[in-house]
Amino acid sequence: MSVYHEGSRALQDRVGVREAADHVGRAMGDGIKPIAAAFLELQPLLVLGAADPETGRVWASPMTGPPGFARATTSHQMSVTGGVRPGDPLAPALTADGTQIGTIALDPRTRRRMRLNGRLRPTERGLAISADRVFSNCPKYIQRRQSYEMVPGRGVEAGRRSTELAQGQREFMASSDTFFIATVHEGGAEVSHRGGNPGFVRVDSSRTLSWRDYPGNSMFLTLGNIRSDSRAGLLFLDWTTGTTLQLTGEARTLFGADGSRRVHFTLTEALETPSALPLRWSAPEYSPANPVPAD
């Protein structure tokens, strides 16, 4: 049985990478291997993505904790201690048993990442996720950040919701080198990473932004989901202040005459939360794979 659904297959065929995708897809499994478990226990940050069961909107949200707060408790289950901050839009999904959820643990120090998708079960200490799919990606487009520090716990300011992007938010995204994107399909949810040199995200108006889809692993999981279901959630992090900017809306992929791909995102709602995360990372060393933004 294929690990890909119709949306991913359609894009693989259009680009001519079905055979490469099949090869990469064989690395997917539903088990957490010891090397993946060891990687997971070292991470202070986990990004989750799911659809709000009440509104249907898709969000990407961060969770943080001391290394070990997210860990493999069996070869097919990840447990996470704690929860999202109060008022996070993903909170309703994280309290609903059986929520289809995607996660990604990304380590800027080593430029490694691990993705685990499955079904969620709330627990007394946080949540547990039964794994349906576990895999790692190459380090392409991940910026190296050598170290981080945990700022002592302080009260988190209330988030600011809006249906349009303020000028400061637009400038922040336009200068970003990394964001996370959550998407969904009939069989589950995904969270993926997008990276590039500052300027790779283009903010076109107070409600629209876009980015060039760089060549990757040929799987087309995210774009395949968008082809089947346009709902998406974006998460931008300020790596030096801990501020988060979460967006929910709809995305679509446009192909250029030269075969290039650009993803366009239309905002439904934005939530900016100052100092939401206790992590403070060192300055980035940009990935050598990053193209120079052309537009």
C-alpha cells in the first residue's frame, strides 16, 4: 500500500519524481527507532499541527520544555509533558481524544529533524501520540543555530488576534529565515519546515503572502495535502525573543512556465504572542543549500 495519497501522487507525476518518491517513501514506518528516540529526548522544542475540531481551522503551535519533555515511551508512542500556552488556538484539538496530529522536532544545532504523525490521546501530564508515520528528512534549508538558553519562567503576555497583518508583522515575516507549516488530509495531519535566506517569504498584502517551493525530497506531502485540502497553518518564531506569530488560512500552489512552484497563502486569522517561548537561540548560519531569493 502506498504511503502517498492522490494529492501527493498528482504532484509527483507532474514533476516526474514518482520513482524517487517511492524510494524515499520506503524509509517511512510506524515505529520509532532507537536513534530517533535518542534524538527526540534531546529536543527543547516540538511543533504540532492539527485542525481545530470546533472551527475546522488548521494551526501550527509550539511546545517547549527541558530535554526529555517529549520522548518515545514505546516504539510506537511519543509522550509529551506539558501543553501549549493558555489561549493557544490548538488547545481544543489537544484535548480531544483521537485528534489526527502532525509533529516535527527540529534541532538547529545539528540541522536534523524528525517527523511523527498519528492520533492523540490526552493524559494527566500532557498528551500521548500513537504513531502512524515516523520519518526524518535531509538537512536542506535548515539554518544552523549553535546554542540556546532557557529564560526563567515569566508571565506570557496575552496574544493579539487580527484578520489582517500589521506592518511590523509583515516586516518580521519578510526577514524570516524559517517557518513551519501544518496541513491536513483525509488520513491525517502533517507539520513541515520551510527555510531560506531572509526574503524567501514575500508578503504581498495585509492578508496574503507567498514563498518559492524549493526542490526537496520528492515526497510532496505538504503540497499534496494542499492540493487535496487548502486549509493550512503557519508558525513563525522569533528565535531571539521567543515571540510567535501563528497564521491560519488557505494555501494554493501555482506553477510557473519554467516549472517553478510558488505557494500562495491567504490569511483568515493571525495570532501574535510576545515572548511566548522561553527559548533564546544564537544567530543563524544560513544553510549552504539556500537559493538566493529571486523575487
